[in-house]
Amino acid sequence: MAVATSRNTKGQWEFAEIMDEKDLNKSKRNKIKLSLLWLAKKQKMLQVLEDAYPISITTDTLFRKCTVKQGDTITAVVMLKDMEKKGLVREVEKGVWIRMQNREEVTEH
């Protein structure tokens, strides 16, 4: 697994401490695995929106490109809304999303 930010972006990374398998029960292992998978899915959604910028993307297209399963759409929408609260993305109209640039990322084209 690789973790990086762009040259103009500051990043804060948090990693789950993976303990020896004998120290984790199956439930805890599955919970950690699921958390890491959703963290990766969130980063994938941000990357897809970043790659499309300044063009907006529909929720359906975003979920298809990020391989969000039909049963996971509610969780994915909650993640999008959370990213919107943090100022990372914006819903420009119902079901249409765009990546937001922070002040440090804004450059003239």
C-alpha cells in the first residue's frame, strides 16, 4: 500500500495498528479490514472527482467508477456528505458532485 499527497497538498494520515493475528479475534479483524476498505473507497472517490475536475460527476458515474456495490450506496452517500462538510467536495445539484480546491491548491490556468 502506498500513501502520498500532491506536492501542493498537506496530508494527515492515520493507520490502524494491525496486531498479531493471535491477538485479534475474527470479528476485530473483519472490522479493521472493512474500515480500511472504506477508507480506500473514500480516497478513490476523491481521486475520481479530482481527475474529472473542473467537470462535475453524477453519483451513479462516481459509484460505478469506484465500484460501489448496490448494497453499499447508503454508506457511500454518507461518506460523500461527510466529505462535503469537510469542504473536500460539493454537491452542485442533486446527485452531481465536484471536487473542491482549497486555497493552497487554487492556481490560475
